Amino acid sequence: MHAGDAYLNSIGKATNHSVLSAHEAQLLSQRLQADSRDFFQAAAISFIDALRSIEGGFFSWATVKLYYTVFYALRARLALNGDCIFYVVRSPKLLCAQP
């Protein structure tokens, strides 16, 4: 579980239509900054793995790794914008880190 998701669960706000206080929004934003670094690192590693796969002639695997590169890069961008993706049961939800 990512820091933003874990924080929302810890304060009981990982539900539909949650409203955050100013303090909660600030703490969530801090956790999302940490998440964005982790997502960016995952994107970079996936990209490097894709390049290695291409060099080795494993083009199908490179395609998978490039998909994950884009996935993690977009998650990093969302986190930088203060948008937290969390899950209610198995359904993804979005909450902005704003009061």
C-alpha cells in the first residue's frame, strides 16, 4: 500500500466523498510527495528494464515494461498534483489533497 492510501485508511477517510480538514490535506500532500518519488523510481527502473529487454531481443517483455513505465510515470504525476488514488474494496477512487 502506498503512503497516501495508507494515510487515508489510518484516518478513516478512504471512502467515497471524503472531506479533508486543512491539516489532513497537508499531511496527505506530504505523503503523496513521497509516493511520487517512489513512483518515479519505479518508472525509471521499468524503463531501464525495457531497454535491456530490447537489447536482448525480448520485445514482448519490453512492451510490458514500457507499459509499466507509463503507468508509474502517470501515477507520479498525479501524486505531484496532489491527487491520491486509493481503493474502496477493489474499486479505484480519487481524492484531491485539498480541504
